[in-house]
Amino acid sequence: MSQPVTSRRTPVAEWGERLGLPILLAVIVLFFSVFPASSRAFFSVANLTIVLANQSIIMLVAIALMFPLIAGHFDFSVGAMTVLAAVVCAGTNAQMGLPIAVSILLAIGVGLAVGLANGVLVARLGLNSFVSTLGAATLIGGLIQWYTAGQAIIGIDPALLQFGSRQWLGVPRVLFIVIVVGFAAWYILGHTPFGRSLYAIGSNPRSADLVGLPRMRYTLFAFAMSGLIAGIAGVALTARTGGANPDGGTFLLFPALAAVFLGATAIIPGRFNVVGTVIGVLFVAVSVSGLTLAGAQSWVDAVFNGAALIIAVFVSSVLRKRRAGS
Amino acid sequence: MTVLPALEASGVVKTFGGTVALADAHLRVGKGTIHALLGGNGSGKSTLIKCLAGVYRADSGRIVVHGEERAAADQTPAVARRSGLHFVHQDLGLFPQLSIAENIALDRGYPTARVLGGVRWSRLEADTAALLERFEIAASPRTPVAALRPSQRSLVAIARALADAGDDAILMLDEPTATLAEHESQELLAALRKRANRGQTIVLVSHRFPEVQGVADDVTVFRDGRVAATDAMSEMPIDRLVAAMTGGAELPHPERTAVRAGSAERLRITGLHAGALRGVDLTLAAGEIVGLAGLGGSGRSSLLRTVFGRLPIRAGSMELDGAPYSPHSAAQAMALDVALVPEDRLGEAAFLDLSVRENTSITVLKRFWRRLAISPSAERSSAEALVAAFGIRTPGIETPLGSLSGGNQQKAILARWLQRAPKLLLLDEPSQGVDVVARSEISAHVVAAADAGAGVIVASSDLDELFALTHRIVVLRAGRIVADLTTSSTTRDEVAHLSMLDSEEGIPT
């Protein structure tokens, strides 16, 4: 048998690892606050508010993504589900004239339905989630193009628009949705038997079967949660933009993916966790915002997101392997 | 009979950390003979094969192949191949979806055209057809490997290994019949005998006695990393083989409480057909520990898995505490307080990247539920208590299970189940890959669980373990129970005999 590989690290090193990303985030905020080219605009309340409000959608999408990822499956359709929910919300309200409350419920319901469909394909029919959710994302993108004919939907109920653009207590209102959803995800994943079982299923599905966990049902639930939260994110997106833009949702998917994997390098290293994910979103957003204000071109956004994703996947898989002792 | 040696190994030593896997092993294989290597799990036969293959680097010893001598420590896979040693491992390394020709080309390289480097398929097929004919495999080069019978697949792997080899090549086969049904084994062995008669030297690793007896010229038996016996097959009657493999000596039985007279019947199995089982009857009393002996594929694991709801029942019935019992899932079995520690710890029991705490609490999560959430303090103190009670050596309960040693991982898995105080405890090879100290600790916990009233079934290929632990030993062969013995009045020889003999041969009672 292999020797125990218990590497006794010092408490300082361990805390350094847990808090590496938050500390890095603080350093970046500090840097752009004093760096002459960006300092004036960067550290203004207005800029921070805009960053937080804009990122709240990505935070929601990232939290949605966590559920299937923890159970060991990709869900590449979260971005598309979010845009679809936004189109349903804006379309039924602005074009069909349904009350905004009904539109919101419809949007969330559509997200949940698509999530359930993904869950059936992966958990019941055993399809590879990587491919099937990529297919779902493409299919949804096509439906969105068909429904909108490539035109943005505008003219939603001003009440929702105001919710998206105004603040409570100096905090953008949409951020409260993130706080509620984030807290719920933190609670479900870390403090209920369902969440704990998801981590076990993602760790070793065969062992999960042999300790009596309902693997198929829970995997299906994980995709349903993903769809539900993507639906909520779609409503928040409608509120922020005052309508819906026809898009495949990749502008949401990739920053969210990067954030979730970055998040797995912090707080509980080697594991997907809510707090890490939120910090991951902020890390990417603050860095890109700072670079843009410092005069970088718009392509920096994509390059930074891509690089962050690759580095995050690398670091989190190293951490995961070290945890598994191989 | 004096035959020139094709392969000689002497004084081969291999240690892993502090564990001696192979101590002073020697082997002499005559040219054109079939030489069988026998021995139980961990006896050292596989280690020797891996040293010869250059997969493991031996600590010391010499290897002579066709008169060419070198230090065993210098053996590498490339050197082994060049010197004429060709290996076919238990996992044949074939790609089932690809054709025979493609499987062979992946090893030898594709014949390519001079221009553009495209594959010359006609040439490949012609070469493969010639090879198949040479090895008397009745199949077309285009046949996908998945469409072949199991024995033909083994022959394709052998043909591939020997495709470019010279006439004096030595073929080393590691458990080639382990996964084959009886008639498939016969067919493969007959083909091997034919090759040997034409001068092929073959080394055959196996644990199936009768078939080895029928086909091998010579035999070397390993036990505890040493050669226990080596002789011509004709000089090795089955009694001598069994004695060599088991060491003959009886180990002292440790303290074991007698089953209380009049204990309630815990489990009754009647005419059970499931998985590899073909009509099994078994009863188990509360507080009783029953051992399952038998070779791989005899139905030991099938029996445990069926009782745990993991295999569908084709025929027959089960009763748990007098009530009909037919679980369809692990969850249903668990609801009735049945527990299974599976054989494959890494694949089917452990969550390596989760902490010791998470690994032990996964079967009792609902116990820690306090109104709104899992109570971290209740869970932590439960995990701390288990670590202490089971002597799990770990830096802490938050340490990932994967960084513990095998024995401590197994203790954590056992703790995961025993904290539920199961009525029926099923253990499949509970001390596999576990050091001696952990093994005795695990045994102590199993005995304690039985004393507390659990019915225990232990499947093990380690007779020492069965004799140390059980009240009764049930011997399975080919899916049937061939003997139900009281542990204190039987011997290792008898159990070994019973599990290995062909059913046609007489069974001593």
C-alpha cells in the first residue's frame, strides 16, 4: 500500500492558502485605488456600485453552476438558461402584456423546467453532461434567436426596471437577490444532508451508491437547482437591462465558470464553495474594471477571463488531487 | 528430466518501504515447458513477475535469460522485451471496439505508404491474417475484438505479444484464466499446451489448482514472499500443493465468544439465485460470525451484494429476523439495519478528497439534524469519538481520507457502518491491503459487533482471517455452497481443498 502522504503544513501556510484569493482581491483593490491612471474613477462609490450591480448577475449564474459541478457534472447551459428566462420575462410582460409578477414567475419556471430536462438527460438517461448541456445551450440560443428575431425586447414594467437600477441603503437592489440566493446555497450545500450528499456523489459516485444515497434523484435535483437559480438570474438580468437582448449567454457562462473554479482555490481549498465563488466573481470583475479604467482595451476582458479560468482550473485540480492523496 | 533453462532468477528481493514483498525468490524455467507460479494474495508471485517485467525495480538478485545474465535491479520493460520476455497481463490491454488488425497495429505500428504516410490497410490485413493463422485463431482481421469469445481475446493478446518475437521467446501470462468460464479456460490452456509442445516456453501465474495440474510441466509455489516449494508437477500431488500454499501450520484461534445457545435467527437464505449464485441456502444467527471461503468468482461477493440490495434476485428468497426480505437498493437494506463494507475500498467505499469526518458521518447525516441544519458540533464530536474508539491514526477529523494509510482508511469505513449498530454486518475482504496491526484491530471491532448481537458474514480469500474471526465457515464453489463447517472442528487444508477441487472430484467430509 502507498505510504501516508500527510504533509504537515504550518497553520500559517494553511490560512495563507485559504485566504490567498481574498487577500489578492484586497491587494488589487488597493493597487487600482492608488495607481494614478485609475485611482480617481476606480475608488469612487459610483464605480464600486456599478461593479457590484453588474456582477450580481454573474454571481447568480456562478452559484447556479455550483450545484451540478459539486455533483460531478458540468452545466454549460446556465448562461443560455439565464438569457432565456430574461427573454421570457421581458417578452411576456412587454409584448404580451402579462402582469410583471406573472412574467417573473414564468421566467423562473422556465429556468426550472430546462434545469429539470438537463437533469433527466444526465441523471436518468446517463448522457454525458459536458456534451448534453452544451447541446442544450446551443439549442436554447437558437430558440432565443427565433423568438426575438435578433431584436432586443424593451418596454418592461417600470417597477422591475427601478428595482434593477436603484439602491437600498446605498446598495444596488439586485445585490439583495444575490445575498438571499447565496445564503440559501451556502445553507443547502453545507448544512443539509442533500448538500453534503452532493459533495459525496461528486467525490465518488459508486461509493455514494453503496452508502445508500439516492444518486440519480439528487443529481437531477442539482440540475433543477441550477435551472431555478438561472431563472432568478434571468429576472435580475431583465431588471438590470430593462429588457432582454438576444444572446447565447456565453458572456455570462465563462466569467461564472472562472469564478467557480477560482472560488475552489480559496476558503475551503480544493472544494467548490459559495463564499469562494462570490470572491472569485469580484476578483475577476475588479481586475477587469481596474484594467479598463487604467486604459486597457476592451479585449482585456476576454483575455483576463480566459487566463483566470485556466489558472483556476489548474490550481483547484492540484488542490483536489492533494486532498485525495494521490 | 533435464531441460536447458530458458529463464533463471535467483536471490530476487523486493521491499516496499519496510514491507518485504519478495525475499530471496528463485525460479528456473526449462526451455519449451509450461511453468506454473502458484500462491495466495500477497504471496509474492505477482511481485516476481513485475520484477522480471521491469515494472518494479528489484532490490537485488540476478536474472538469466537464454544464458545472458544481468542484475535484477537493471531490468527495465525495454530490456525485458529485448531479451525475449513477453508479457500478457490479466487486463489484456485490448480495445474492444477496434478490429483485431487495429489492435495489433496499435502495438506494432501501422504499415504506412511511402508517399503521404497513409495506412496501408490491405497490407495490415494480410499481415494480421497470417498472424491469426499462425496462432490458430479462427477470426477475420476485421472482426472487432468485442465480438470474440473471451478465450479468443486472450489468444489475440498472446499473438500480439509474440507477433515479432523469435522462436525462443518466453511467454509470461499473469492469471490468464481468472476471468474465463470453465470451458473457455480449457480452450485457452489447450492452445497453450500446443504451443509448448512446439517449443514455446511459457510461465503461467494462476491460483486455480486443477487446471494448472492438467497443463503445467513444473510448478513453483510462493508463500509470504518466499518460494515454498518448486518441483515437477508430477511430483506435486494436491496435498503437497495445498500444504505449500497454506504453510500447513494452524494459527492459534484468538478469543471468540461462543454464539449464545438459542440465539434468534437473523438471516435465512433459501434457494438463492443472483449474480454468480446458483441456489444458495444459508442461515445466520444473531451474534454469529460466518465466513465465506471460495475462489474469485465463486459467488462470495454476489452473496453479500444480493443481501445488500445491489443485485437482483432471480430466484429464491431471504428472511431477515423472520420477515420476508428482498431489498432493491442499498438504501432499503440500510433502513433495515444492514451494512456492507465492500471489497474495493478505493472504488466503492472511500470519498478520498472528503475529510474523515465527512466520510464517517455520511451514513448517519440525519442524526446530526437539529431543527434547521446539520449541527457542526454534534457531527464533530461524533467523528472525534469514532476516531478515538476505532484507533484511526489521523492528524485530525478534517484531514482528507485519501491522505491516511490503507488500514486507517479501512478503519474509518468500518466506523462509518458500525456506528449504526447494524443487525446484519456484511464484510467483503475487510483486511485487504491492510497492515497486520490494523487487521487485528478490525477483527476486534467485528467480534465486538457480533457480541453486541449483530449477525456477521465475512467473505475473505485469507484463510488466516477466516479462522481467526469466524464461528462457521461456508465454502462456495461455482455459485453453490459445497460445505458448511464449524470453524473449531475444521482445518485450513480442508477449507483450501474444498474451495479448489472440481465438483466432480470426491469431497472429504
